Amino acid sequence: MIRLESVNIGTLAPLSASASRRTGIHKHPVGGPVLCDAMGLVGDAVGNAKHHGGRDQALYVYSAHDYAWWTTTLGRPCGPGLFGDNLTIDRWWPSPRVGDRVQFGDVLLELTAPRIPCATLAGRMGVPTFVKQFADAARPGAYARVVQPGAIEAGVSGIVTRSDERWPTIDALFGIWYQTPRTPAVLIDALRAPVAERVRERFLGWVHSGR
């Protein structure tokens, strides 16, 4: 059992006072039930639909346990929504894998991929080197697809159903993304799992290019 600590929603807003491009990374906890459909939380904004959101990455999940680690590491308060997470859980279960499912009331989620840091996250944190820092920390959190929609609310408990043990863990998939040189057999093996389509496309591209 895990606990859903916070449900976080964002609207489109500039990344900083000097920026013109708007992003949905600024997310904040909301009270009461929120409708969750195949594309994520209803009312939540996605600034760049090419690289974020979609059915396979409808929700970004992060843990309060990892935020506590960041608070100590960065020496500044870190908590729900800071990294753009839609759902903040109290902790991760041991070795979460691609395909693991978690039920929050009516809503059923399935993990699909780790979060890969980008320049928007670095801008959100105000730290130019944060992409590397986030990658080095290997605390990526996970994206999830919505298998069964419904209303979701902070404070509820989640029931986890584990996936096929042959499928990669979220942390292992994160490591494969940064691995050099890349091994085609490892990439292909990871694709046996129900990974997010963006991950599938990138891995197949690496296989075909031999990079």
C-alpha cells in the first residue's frame, strides 16, 4: 500500500519573468477530487505536447521520500509539484517496473517510463546544471498511462500490482537511456515491456542507427 500525498495541477505560464515561452511545469496541489481521463488530469496544462504528455505519459508521479532527499541535497524546500509531477506519493514500492499498476480508487495507472530531465526542469529550478544533477541522482520518478479513468483525490491509498519480472525497472530503463556505448540487444530487450511510445521510438532509432 502506498499513499497519494498530493494531486498537482498547472496552468500555462512563463518559465521565468524574462521568458516568453509558456510551460505547464509550474504545478501546485489542489484539494478535492480531480477527474482523470486518458490524457491525464482534467484542467492540467501541457506546454509542449511534442515532448510531454500524451496517453503513454499522461501523468508524472514522484515521491515525497525523494523530495525529502532533494531538500537535504539542495538545502532548499522541495515538495509536491516542484518537478512538474501530477501525483506525489509518499514513497515508491521496491524496484518499480515498467508495467507495474497502481489503483487509486476508481483510477488505475500503469508505469511506462522514467522521467528524462530537460532544460525546462533546469529553468524551473533556476540551476543551469540541474539536468546533469537530476540524471546523476537517479531519482527520476515515473510516467504512467491511465488504464481506467475516474476521479482521484489526495489522501487515498494505492494498491500496487507488479508486472512481469522480465521487464525492466524504472531505474534500469533510466540507466539504459544514458548508457554509452549502447548495446542493441539491451535496447531491444527493454522494448518487450509496455514502455511509453517516445521511449520506444528513441530506442528503435538508436538500434537502427547503431548509436
